[in-house]
Amino acid sequence: MAGLTSLVTGPLWTPACAADTLPAFTMATPAAPNPPIALSLAQVLEAVQGNPDVLVALRNLDAAQADVLSAKRMPAPVFSTGVSSIDLHNGVGGGSLVTQKRLDKSLGVDWTWERGNKRALRTEQAERLVLAAQADSHETLVLQKIGALAAFYDLQAAQQRLQTLQNLAQSAEKLAQTAERRLKAGDLSAQDTARTQIEAARTQADLKTAQLERQQAAQWLSTWTGLTVPAAGWQIQSDWPANATGPLPTADQIDALVELRSDVMAARTRLAAAQTAVESAQALRITDPTLGSTFDHIPNALGNTTRLLAFRISMPLTTGHRFDGEIGRATAQEAQSRDVLKKTQIKARAELTTLVQAWQASQARLKIYEDSILPQAIRVATQAETAYNKGGLTLTDLLDARRTLQITQLDALAVRSEHAKAQGAWLLRQSAQVAP
């Protein structure tokens, strides 16, 4: 198995029996003046914490927590002051404004008494929305990690695809040069020489495409993590994950995981908040009286003062207005939240089932490539090399065998990438099934 892994992750296979006129596939690559920066999957998943979408979700959580403080606040008392009994004919007299002028001066305080448990219901609704925001931020982080993991393995596949095609392009170029020398020596036909040149040009074109794909994969990973792509690029220094084995989750286990998903929990918590909102709307039918008191200070003509204290209570008259509109809207939003919860559960169950199926299919495909397809391609290429060295195979057939091996290796690389993404997405999603 280790040999097969090296075939997929390392340079192209080099037949030990290759003749001098047919150079080995693996050629030394000159060292870059600025080596790329090493990057691991753990670094990528850690960097996701700074993803803009994650930060936005955290800001929403901060806002929801601030709403709790607002909901807990009881109505503030209202302070009022004023003067009255101003005699426009005789004037208000001289002297001190407080003790001598003939003015009725008053200081008052009014406070609304909330009844019907309104403040507690308002606070409970805000606190449940905080739990929903926490679940949302947790779900956002999980989704960003899954996306970053896929981008990481795309970059790893693009990097190894580029390495494979670089080795192939170098060997194809050297084969074309060797064929040119043999043509001049009369040892090879012009037609076979042209075929080697075509093969060398084709590999150069494939190499340019692979270079572009690697650059694009690095930029795509940057969008998920917020990391800046270094001038020399990134170098993935990790092996492909092993093909994990074990029993797949049953339908009952998937149903249990659905109920613990953060998006389902957020929808369920918002339903609870909507139910509290209905109670708050119904509590509006209980009127809130406003209690007040006023202190009056009135100087008279004899220079004496009269101090008066007044108490009052006021209540809104809601005759004919039973807050049916507010209650109806809250009830409709509760029903909507219930529908959203059901939709989220269906979507979550389908996603988990799809993840399991994708992981199962990728396991099977990877096993087929490792156990059957790739070893057969290696065996065919080895036989072709041996036959060509003994004069029993044409150059065209040898190039076809090499090309088949190359295609098989690149296909196996794609299968490994898909398996790594499917397995990683399932493990991330499964490990994230915790109540926030």
C-alpha cells in the first residue's frame, strides 16, 4: 500500500529496466530561489477562525447579547418640572424665584408599572435568541472549516499534479532529444521522432494548465482562510488521509445526529423564542398603569408658602383594541418558525445522509484504484518497457503505455482528493454535533 501511495503522491513511476535511450520518468527539479511556505491542515482549520463569515456571525452574537441587556431594563421613571398660576395682570412679584415670586412651582416623577410579566417574557425571548445566535456562529464555523478543508485538499492535489506533470514533461523532452539524435544516426524513423516531439509539446501544454490550477487553488484556499498567498506559494507537507474503515452510521444514528446539529438547534431555539413572543403579545392585553407624584410650592401674598403633594395614576384606555394584530403576527411567526425547523431538519438529514454516501463511495473507489487499477497500469507500463527494450514493441505502443499510466496516476490522485474531502467533511460534521 505504501508503494501505491508513493506512486500517487510522489513523482511519476520510473521503470528500473529503462534503456539509456529512453530516460527515466523522474528528473531532478531545480530548487526554487524562494522556497514555498509549508502549510498544514491544522494551520488551515485554525485560520478559519478569522474568516469574515465567522466574524460576522460572532458580531451577530454580540448584538444578541446586547439585546438581553435592553430587554432586562424596566421602564425608566420620567422626571418633570414646571411653573403655573402665572398672573399676567398683576405680575409674579419680586424677590427670589424659589421663595418669593408668586408662581406655582412643581416637581414630578412618573413611572410605568409593567404588568403581565412583560419584562420577564421580553428577557426570555432575547436570551433564547442569544442561544440561536450561538448555534448560528457554531454552524458557520463548521461550514467554513469544511470549505477550507476541501480547498486544502484541492491545493494538495494541484500541487502533486503539477509535480507529476513536471517530471513527465522533462522526461518527454529528453526522449524527444534522444529521438532526434537517433534520427540523425539513422536508428529511428522520422515519423517516430515526430511523435516524440508531439508528446513533448503536449506535456508542456498540460504543465501550463497544471500551474494555473495550482495558483487558482491557492487563491481559493486564501478566500476560505483569509491567509495571504506567499510570493513563493504554499507547500503542502502532509500525506493523504488513510482509508478509514468501520461501520457506517445507521438511520437512527443519523436521526440522533440531526437533532444535535447546530443549525437544527438554532431553528428550534428560534421556535421557542417565537412562542415566548406570542406570550408577550398576549400580555399586551394587560394594561400598564403609570404612577406619578408631584410636589408643588406656591408662595402667597403674605410671604408664606404652601407646599402641596399630589399623587396620580393613569391607564391607557384600550376599549375596542385588544392587540389582535400583534397577537396574530406573533402567532404567524411562531408557525413560520415551526416550518423553518421542519425544513432545517429535513435538509440536515439529507446532508448527513449525502455525506455518508459520498464517503462510502469514495472509500470503494479508492480501494479499487489501490488494489486493482493502479497496479495493473504499473504492470502494463513495465511490460511495455521490457518489450520495447527487446525490440518487441513500437515506440507508439510504448508512449501509449506511458500515457495510460500517467492518466491512471492522475485519476488516482483525483480519487484520493475526493476521498480526503468526503471523509474530512463527514468527520468535521460528526465531531461538530455538540450542543453549543
